[in-house]
Amino acid sequence: MSIDPSRPVAVSTAAAGNGFGPLLRGWREQRRLSQLELALRANSSARHISFVETGRSRPSEEMVLRLAEHLDVPVRERNALLLAAGYAPHYPETPLDDPSMDALREGLERLIQGYEPYPALVVDATYDVLVANRGITMLLDGVPDRLLVPPLNAMRLTLHPEGLAPRIRNLRAWRDHLLAQMDRQIALRRSEPLRALYEEVAAYPMPDRDAETDTADGEPSGPVHHFALPMVIEHEGRVLSFLSSISTFNTPMDVTVAELAVETFLPADPATAKYLHGMGA
């Protein structure tokens, strides 16, 4: 798959009309910091932070960015804080099809192609798939065409009862992992589109029990991986096991880049690696 740059943006819920003070207080409380703790980190005073939160003092643009940095506010939400304080957004949001993004797009495509035959993909802030390699398309064999209409969504494809879910042998554990991951991101980004996706996939029906534990004594039928949770999935009569890792860009200066994530799937056992290399050959 090639990168599809036509993506709806993940709209911030931090409306500028709420005012900077309440927004700052919300982020501070979410990070469980007192006014004094935030002041010490930002080289300010608790009195000044209090005045800013109550609207008695207007922070400088530099102070807004400094507070956002120490509160680990996502780049998109930093722009919302600047707007609420009366300043222009600091971080651009460049479309992926912009010529200035050519090197980024080509680099991402080379990266995941180089990872073959192992699966790898790039997603945006709402898990829409921007680009995927042949390892991913191999796993999608048998998924109904109606679920493969762009934009593909990684969470929907994985957890939908007609997607990969019926073939994931440890679906309950993998589903809990994915939902917890989304829940953490919702708390960080306050994204309504992400919240809507979470509610959709969390409502998908679940089997009574996993195939992996469907044995007479209730013990797992396959090996137990203690160092990381694998995704155990059936493919053409074989059971494959993968460990997932997610990479993001260091210190992004663009909203689009800040919300990109590269997910790679590493074989969790020698049999899976051998099978994938055999397919690649």
C-alpha cells in the first residue's frame, strides 16, 4: 500500500473559547501537578500560575510554550493553548502530499518495505492506516472487501468480528491491550474522533473464550511469553505469533509528523520467522 495523504484531521477538543486559564488548569490537574510544582518546572512562581489560571494575568507566548512543554501537552493541543491565549499557532500542520513532505513519505515507505517479510504499517492519530507493507496485506487475506475500503483503520480491522478478530487466538488479552492503549491516548490528546473509535470497537462482540485457552484443563495450548504480550493469529492453517512495537518521531515540529506512528511486528518464535521468510522467498 502507498501513503494516502487525504486524511481528516483529529480535531482538538480544547476550544479556544474556553480561555487559556481553564485549559491550563485542566492539563495541570490531568498531570497531577500542583501550581507550585508546575511553577518550579517552568521557572515561574505559584502566584503567577494562579493568576494565569484565573485570568488575572496573561502569559507571554514563550510562557505558554514552556508550560505546555513541561505538561507534556501534545503538539496539536499546544496550538490550541496558544490560540486560547491570543497567539497564533506555533506548529504547522503540513499535508502529507505537500512537496516538503516528500522525503518523509519516501523514508517511511522505505522503512516498512525494508522490514519485510515481517508486518509493518504507519498510522495517524486515529489509527487510520497511511501505508502498510506486504506483511500486513498477507495478514489481511480473507478480510471482507467492505472492511478494506479506504481509509483503512487498524483498530477496526483488528477487532471487528469480520476482520482479524476471529483468527486472533488470544483475542481477549490482545483486545484489552489495544483498548488500554487507546484509553491512554484519549487521556493525552482529548480527541473526540479517537473516543468515538474507542466506543465503536469496544462494543464489538467477544467470543466466550479464546481459542488459545480452549483446552480440556483450561491451560494455554501454546507457549506463554512472559517478556511481552504477543498477538497470536491463525493464517492459512498455521499459528503465527508476533510482538508489536510502536515508534514515533523525536521532538516533532509539525502536527502531522507528531501524530504519525510506525508499528512493527516482530516474530515471537522461530516457527513464525521461518514461515514468513519462506513466504518472502
